[in-house]
Amino acid sequence: MMAQQMDAVFAGFGGQGVLFAGKVAAMAGLIAGREVSWLPSYGPEMRGGTANCSVTLSDDPIGSPLVLTPNVLVAMNQPSFVRFVPEVMDGGLVIFDETLVSPEGALPELTFGLPATKMVEDAGLAGLANMVLVGALWEKSGFCTEAELLSAVDKCVSASRQALVQKNKQAIMLGAGAARDL
């Protein structure tokens, strides 16, 4: 389903793991042998402030790391959803956490909500809603293979947090499974 180039924005509050989610997607693209750009942006206060990142995966050289008209949006909170949905190009894909986002107004045709925060709490994976949404994005877009995505988690989780590798992978597969039914 994914076009030759994925121009994505991952957005939410600092502390929700949106930069990490984008980093995992970018690393998966790198493992897949694609051209990759990952550009983080966050407010003055990391936790609780606004945070987003632009991720581009392409088979061709990338001219700019800025994603001004995304064909993918992953939104983890209401302000991010409201801010970025109008910028999503026609035919673009929007994945959001419906636990924290109430969509309103005109939406792109490919808009999918998952109760990601509730899902991870129910599964004993609190704090990993970002990975549920990455799993849903993977399921709906096919931006890489499953092996590339899971390998990206191995490479992105820091040495001090290795105990979280399997939980991150569980959250990804939880999101992918739930997205199959959407």
C-alpha cells in the first residue's frame, strides 16, 4: 500500500515516545536499505511539551528532511491531531490514539483510530502506546518487513533499557493485530 516515498509526521506530547516511534520507523527503513531522514522537533520542556518528528523513507535521494505535506500522520494527542491532519495529503494515512483523540471535521479517507493507551494498559504494557501505533502503521502501510521492524527495535532501545525490547515488540504486534481488523 505504501507509496515509493513515505513522508511521515509522528506527533504528541513529550514523554509519549513520539520521537522514539519515529526513530524506530526510520531505523526500519535504514535496515530495509532505503534512503532515510529523521528530524526531531520538540518544545522547550521535553516531557509534557509538544514533540514531533518528520520521517522520510524513500528509494530515491531525499532533498529535504522537512515534511510539510505528510502522506502519513501518527497522532498521539488531540492538539497534534488538530494541528497536523489538515496538512495530510489527499490519499494520506492517519493513525491515532482514540483514547486521547476525538476526531472532528473532515478527515482523510484512510484514517484509523486505535485505543492504544487503553490497549497497552490492559496488556500490562503501560507507556508503550507509541509502539502500538507503529504496529498499526506497519500493518496499514507495509513500510518495511516484520523482521526489519522488529530488528529496528533491537537497535533503537538503549543498552540501559534492554529489558523493554520484548515489551516494545509485543506492543508493535498488538497494534498490528488490532489494525488488521480496521
